[in-house]
Amino acid sequence: MTEPRRYQGLIVQPDCGFCPLRLRTKVLPEGPIPAKLCFVGETPGETEERDGHGFIGPSGHLLWMLAAAYGIKREEVWVTNAALCYCPKDGIRLTTGVVLKQPEVKDMAVDACRRRLIGELLTVTEGNPQAVVVPMGNKALRALRSSSHRHDAKKAKIYAYRGSRMDLDLNELWAEVNDQWRRSVV
């Protein structure tokens, strides 16, 4: 296997036209390709939006401290979020004057970024059936779950969640999100 290379940027474009956060700064994913370990957060925080890197705020410091205790270094992990843009705590005000609360905005942002996330993870873990994808939080977990969410022992991709192992077939998810995307565009 070739030596992993560092990368920061978009691999698959998000569907920003459907996102209430489309005018905010994107915090681009980064890490080694091919990736053995991927951390998927929900959305970036204020610190991440300001500095342009994921998992560098207070939660990120805690994460990397815990990861270091297990011998995991940041440069060994693909770091991304279910939604690429920070969602303010007070939500957002639409041009119509309607205020969307943070949970609703996050759900919409994760839905708009889901196709990008699945395509990205499929690309960075390609050729590595042992890759582990770890969702951090309910929004990240929801983005990675298939609508059918059935378990199959033959699936190559797995992820850990609260100490358990669940099947994750990125190829199946990619087909599902592309089908949903095609129906929404046509």
C-alpha cells in the first residue's frame, strides 16, 4: 500500500442550494488518503469556522486528548463533519423574517451535506476494507445510516458507536443518496 498523503478540501460537492447555511464559511475535511480511521462530527463550532480546521475547539481538544491516550494521532485520522458549516446557537433568520432554530437548521444542513459526506468517505477509504468510520453525535450517526438500515455480516465498512459495531456499506449509501438527489432535482 502506498504512503498516505495529506489532503484538505472537498472531494464531492455538497448540495448547498438546499442548505440554510450556504452563505457561511465551510470547514473543509482533512486527513490522510487512504484513511484507516475517520471521525465524523455533527457540525463545526465557532473556533473551527474561524480557523478553518475541524475538531480544534473545546470538544476537539478533549477528543484529541482521549485519542492520544489510545495512541491515535490527529495526522492519522480523516476529520470531517456531517455538515460543513457552523450553525449559530440562536439559529438563523431567513430573508422572509422566519427564524429557524438551531436543531432544525442542523437537520437541514446535514441533509444537504449527506451526499457529499458519503461520497467523501467512500473515496478516502477506498481499497481499505478495514477502515473505521466513527460518528460523533446523533446528527453524524443519522447521516451515516441507511434508510433501510439493515445489518449484513458481509459488509466491508464498519463503524464504532458507543462501543458497538454496526454495519456500514458506503456503496449502498452512495446509491441511496444519489437516487434521493436525482428525485429532488428532476
